[in-house]
Amino acid sequence: MKKYYPCKSASNILRVIAIIIFCVFSATAWIYLSAYPIIMWVAIILFCVLFILFFILVPIYFSRTCYYFSANEISKQSGFFIESQQLIRV
């Protein structure tokens, strides 16, 4: 039975994409909601909180995901708080 983990470069690519998306959303909130300062700051703070949670949860998911390959089955184990296992018989 062979054991495989997700590639770390995939996690880094997701982080770069997340940085770009969160910067675009924050800039959009800054530009289009500047007439409504309370809504603008709430939106920017919300994006920052989601940004921080993303950078905490994605590495946890990548560290807890594992694939097992054998002659009879392929198995995936993952999860944050509750571990789940998916099994495919070959």
C-alpha cells in the first residue's frame, strides 16, 4: 500500500490566488462603497477575516489529507474536525 499526500505547490498556488482575489474584493469595496463608509469598512473587515481564516484552514486541510493506493482499493482520508474516509474498490 502506497501513501501519498497533496502537493505543497498546490497549496501555494491557492494562497497566491486567494491573495489576488481578496485584494481585488477589498479594492472594489474601497472604490465603489466609499460613499457608504460603514458598509465599506464592514466589507473590508469581512474580507480580511475570511483571508485570515483561509490561510489557517487550507494548510490544515492539506496536512490532514492523505491518499492510499493498493492493488484492491484507493482510499482518501481528510477532514478538519471530523475525519472522513472515501473508499473506491478497484
